[in-house]
Amino acid sequence: MSALKDRLPPWLRLLRPHQWLKNGFVLVGLLFGHAWNQPDIVLKAFAAAAAFCLLSSSVYIFNDLIDREQDRLHPQKRHRPLASGVTSVPFALGLMLGCLLIALDIVFRFIGQAEWVFLAYLGVNVAYTLRLKHVVILDVFLISAGFMLRLLAGTLALGIPPSEWLLLCGLMLTLFLGFAKRRAELNAMRTDEGAAKAHRRVLEHYSPILLDQLITITVASTVLSYSLYTVSDETAMLHGGRLWVTVPFVLYGMFRYLYLLHRRGGGGDAAEALLTDRHLLLAVSGWLLTTLALLAHWL
């Protein structure tokens, strides 16, 4: 995956297109809201996903601009276009503003509903980049907030009431991914503690033991909340009573991610892990196809 990214032109690497996979969270409401056969809502959903792709890319560029000096201390991030010097600051600023303006145009012209969700995503990420990423525990909750706002964009912005179960499962899963990201950063930089602290000061307040405990809690909470959701009376009434058969896919995917984190040096980038690990890709694909088949009553 790294070799493929290195072959992309610098301006495209700045956008981090592989991270657009995270914006699949926007489409979850479309799936569980049974709205995939309503063309107007489908178009709005993909417009919201496109807006988030551009918004997230503008946020990534902003982050790279602010952190370019610290990124030069990181074994992987030092190769980013701004940190390595292959892209100029003025060019990056222009690209960031272009993505931002196009995204906002999509939001206000084609979606026109729950615009605050998209603006809140920008506000949270600006605050995270400038200050709050240095606040232990809160930094991960803000990472999770970015995903939760994607879920809200895929529900409120489409006129679909968000399910409390959907939000709870999303919160637990994204907290797990956030703490796994911090654990992976510690793993990657354990050979140089000083460089780790200089790159991301909040790592000074984390330890492997603390992060392993937080990861254990969020893994268990994710699996438990999703399992309870699949067997709840509300789920049976809305989606049928067999959604529980998707639980093994969730279990396998979570366990595989833990394996990648602790044995393969992964876990720092969920999108990259999904694109490069065949087992994880099969687990997510199996869950998605089985869920779609059950919700559409094909099974």
C-alpha cells in the first residue's frame, strides 16, 4: 500500500484518497433506513459522502500544514508531500481552499439539510489540530466525533431518523479505532521515545498498558452493543429477526484488527488496513453483503 501511495502525484497524496473509505459511514443510514430504493435520498447520500471526501481532504491538508515539522520526526509521515518538501505551502493552501469551497457548495446547494453537521466536522477538526489533540483521552473522543458526524450526515441530512443503536455501536467502534491508532503510534516509535513525544506530545500521557485496557473495553463494548442490537425487539420489527447471523463477521473483523495491531505492526490506519489485509476485507465485505441481503429479504 505504501509503495502504491508513493507512486501517486504529490497533490493527490495530499488529499489522501484512501482515507475516503471512512466516509462509507455516511452511507450506513441509507442501508439501515431501508432507503436504497429511493433515488432522491440515494443521490443526497452520495452527495453527502462526496462533500465529506472533500472536507476530510481539506482537513488532512490543514493538519499536514500545521504538523509538517513534527511529521519529519515520524518514520512514515516524514515522506508526506509537505514534510518531505516536494509540495510547497502556497500550493497546499490553494488545494485546501479549493476542496473546502467545493464541499460547502455541495452541502448548501445539493443537500440543504442539517448543514450544521458538516460545519461541526470542520470545527471539531480545526480545534483538534490546533490544540485538543494534545489532551489525553479527549483526543480520541474527537477522532470518534468525526465518525459520528459522518453517521449523522447520513441520517439527519437525508431526513432519516438516526437509530440510538446505530449511534451507540458507531461510538464504541470508533473509540476502539482511535485507541488502536494511538497504540500503533507507540508501537511504531517505541525505539525512540524522544521522537515519539516530539511528533505527538499526547503520547507522553499514554502507555501500552493503559491503551490495551481501553482497547479491551471498547472492543467488548462494540461487540456487545452490536450483538444486543441484532437481537432486540426493535431490530426484529424493522429488519427481521435474523440479523444476528452477521455477528461472527464483526467478531472476526475485530479480532483480526487486534492481531494486525499486536503482531503485524498495523492498526494505525483503519482505511489502509482494510485495503491491504485480505482477511479484514473479507470480514467487512461478508458483513456488508449479508446485512444487505437480510435487510432486502433476499435471504
